[in-house]
Amino acid sequence: MNYNDHIDAALTSLHDEGRYRVFQNIRRINSQFPKAIWTKPDGSQKEITVWCGNDYLGMGQHPVVLDAMKAAVDAAGAGSGGTRNISGNTVYHQALEAELADLHGKERAIVFTSAYNANEATLSVLPKLFPGMVILSDALNHASMIEGIRHGNCERHIFRHNDVDHLRELLEGLPADAPKLIAFESVYSMDGDFGPIEEICDLAEEFNALTYIDEVHAVGMYGPRGGGVTERDNLAHRIDIINGTLAKAYGVMGGYVATSDRMADAIRSYAPGFIFTTSLPPAVAAGALASVRHLKTDTLRRQAQQNMAKTLKSRVRALSLPLDDHGSHIVPIHVGNPVKCKMVSDMLLEEYGIYVQPINFPTVPRGTERLRFTPSPVHTDQLLNELISALDALWRQCALNRMDMTG
């Protein structure tokens, strides 16, 4: 066995398909986001504009967050010193969990090092808490949810994306007394569409199933206090477990689940992904806490982001570019070819100083490759004009498809 040959073959395959991922070396400029410094492979530097970040509201550089993190570093140092079970449980973590529980109207929250970790750890431990559990999962659920369900080693069924009729068929085929859980998302990040939350909750009540929702791309963004789509639609009380992140709209790092006190106690007591992982640094927990608190009242920032997203969609639509618009804050423009998708991304960066990463398989299905834009309230009208001008020029130069607006 020549191990290097196998590695080379695997990497060559990615290059041949045009989906080999290149990590660009960028440094965000403090207090000037979405501006960043790009260090090119030759060592030279160029100022660029980031259009693909998940710091949706620019909170990663908000003074209230930075001040909280600096104060926590001065008070508690850098690391947490261990897992939550040993020495890594601090006043910062407990205050953050209380704030998150309040955000979602739940009895308790558990903070993890990432939302991926929270999904994987929680979904994998639930079948151990409920022997014989059957999990029903939306076909487009995030990889972290898929991995968690797999690691749960339970019976699982995949229902077609947002298809409540198919979900009903699957539920009807299961034993009435089997423990069941329906796992889905509120906002699906690659297409920007919403899950049918109320309809799924109705089915869950009818078939006595638990509900698990991933609100990662919605917390901080929707609802009067940023509690997500479930808060916006007054449905949070019907969801058993809410998963969220501190790394997107809140601009810091970490993930969590919010649920009942009893369920939270069982998860933190049995999930290896929580038990054996060093906790977030106190400064990160403090920054996240400050961000969550701030966004409970900063409705103007949320509205400014939504307005910028609507404006970008309107300008893109005016160019007849192939836009998917499901009403969320995410703006995906389809290219449909991995090589061309990367080419356009590279040209935007090199020629126009605009940074947006290509989204290729396996993140999205083959043939649906896209550029995924995430406008924020700190993107200006001038930056928007520069982006639209660049997209129009490159779509002509690369002979890419445009939508037929005549019908």
C-alpha cells in the first residue's frame, strides 16, 4: 500500500472537478469591517471587501463585545483551564447560559464550543436517553445534524426537504409507541429558505414526537429580541430543543442548545461531546454574553441588515442574474459549474477586491454551484454599487447564464 499515492489521487480528483478549496489569507480590519487585508501567495497585500462572512450584523467588532472580552481577559486570563466538569465552569459560562435560556423562553441552555459540536453531541446522545428512538431528518439538514444522527446509531428516516406530506407518511409508518424526534432547520443557509415550523410542530403533537430545530442562521437575526424564526413566529414554546450559534449574528464563537431543565441536565450528563471538551475561553463567553444582551434590544441593526439584503436582491434581479430569493437575509447567485464558480470568485478577488467564496459540492448538490452573499448593516451603498458593477461585468465576460425576465 502506497499511502501517498492514495492521498495524491484524492486531491487530484478535487482539482480535476474544480472544487479544490483554497483558504485565502485575510485579516479583518478592526472597526472597519467589512474591510479586510488579503495577503496574496506572493506576500503582497491588498485591501478587500468581504461579502461572504457569517458575521451577519458586524457584531464581531462592536465595541460592547470587544470591551467585554478585554475585561474578561484582564480578569480571568486566556483559557478556561479545562472541561466544564473539571475546572472550566466559570461565572461567564453560567451567565451566558442564563441569557440564552431567557432568549428562547426555555428553562435552561447548555453552551458548547461550536454549534456543530452542539448538534453532533446532542443528536447522538438522544437515542441513548430514549432507547428505540426514531429520528426523522430533513434532507437538507446541516452536516453536523447528519453526523449526530448517524452517531446515535438509531433508526432514521430522511424526509424530502420541507415536505410535510412526506414527513406525515413516514410518521404514519412508525409504531405509535416508538420515541420519535423530528430534526430540521429554521433557515437553510445555502438556499436561504425557511422551514415549515408550524406544520412540523402540528405533526409532532399529533404523533407524539419531540422537535429539534437548528436556528443557527436565524438567532440574532429574526424576532423582536433576536430569538430566531421561532420567536418571530411565536413558536419557540412548541419546540423541545433549539440549537443556535454564537459565531454568526453574535459575531463571536460557540454554540448551544436551549431546552427544558430536565432535558438539559440529561444532555450535559451523558453527551461525550460536552463532557470531554475544554470549555470556551472566559473572554469568548463574555463577548458572546454581551452580544446576545445587546441584540435583544438593537432592532435597528437587524432591520438595517434586512434592508441591505433586500436592496442587494433587487439590484441582482435587475441584472437578471440567477438569484434564489426565499425572503431570508441570504443571497445565493447560481453559477452551476464548479470551475466557473471558482473562476468568478478568483476574478472578483483579484480584479475588484471583492471576496466571496465559491460554494461547491458537497456543501451543495452538483450542478447548483453558487456564490453566496451575506450583506450586513455595515456594507455601504458605495460597496454595493461596486459589487453590482463587478458582477455585471464578469457575467458578460464569462458568458454566464442570466434569468429570462420576459415570462
